Amino acid sequence: MKFGKMKPHRRNRLLLVVFLIITSGSAVGLGLMALNENINLFYSPQQIVDGEAPVGPTIRAGGMVVDGSVQRSSEDLKVSFIISDMEAAQVEIQFEGILPDLFREGQGVIALGALNPEGVFVADEVLAKHDENYMPPEVADALADAHKESSGK
């Protein structure tokens, strides 16, 4: 069968469609890569202790600040404290900076940072609850799950 040469207006239309498909595919791919790099997943202390949290990338960790665990440096703004899920799991958090005014022991916090190879969470930002009735939803869910597991055993 002989098809012959493609007519110029059909060839131009085909090239335009191919160009639009490639361009839109590239834009979608780049957008998904950017979103994937900026996502901050939440991990409970139990998940961090179990090794589910990745070492290195930025993540969020949350729990209750253990009473008596806050240690402040006398020379600079370094603070370390331990968060817990009110069960056995505890994670040490190190932070350098000014803590929120509402930060205190026995309160729920969420820290944004990275887990180092030694299992210590190095925080870039610490968020504290804003009143006595509020708890971050991720922390409340993690505590509820931990409570269900301990009562179900």
C-alpha cells in the first residue's frame, strides 16, 4: 500500500500534539518530584524506635515531653529532651534555638527535623500545643493507637 507524503497541515498538527504531550508530561513529572521532596511525614515515637522512620530526610516526630527530661545548655540555646507516646517508646530530641513559650514538660509537641544514625532526632523547629485542651491530631492519634495496643494485649 502506498500512503504518500503527509500533508503539511496534518504534519504540523501532529508535531504540535506531540510537543504538547511531552511538555505537559514534563511539567507534571517535575511538579510531582517537587512535591515528593517537600513532604514531611509524621512518625510517632514507637515508629521511630521500631526503625520505620527514615534516617536523614526531614520528618515530623511528635509525642509528650517526658517529665524531668529537659536539659538546657548553660552556654548557648541548645536544648535536649525526650518525647514519649505514654508507653515504652521514647525518643531523644536535640534542638538549638528558642523554644515556644508554651513548651513544658508533660505537654504534647511536634518537632520538625531529621533522625541521625544514632537514633537522636535533631530538630529544626519545635511546635507546642496552644492551650490545655488542644493536642496535635497526629500526637492524639499516635497516643490513641498506643493506648489501644496496650489495652488489647
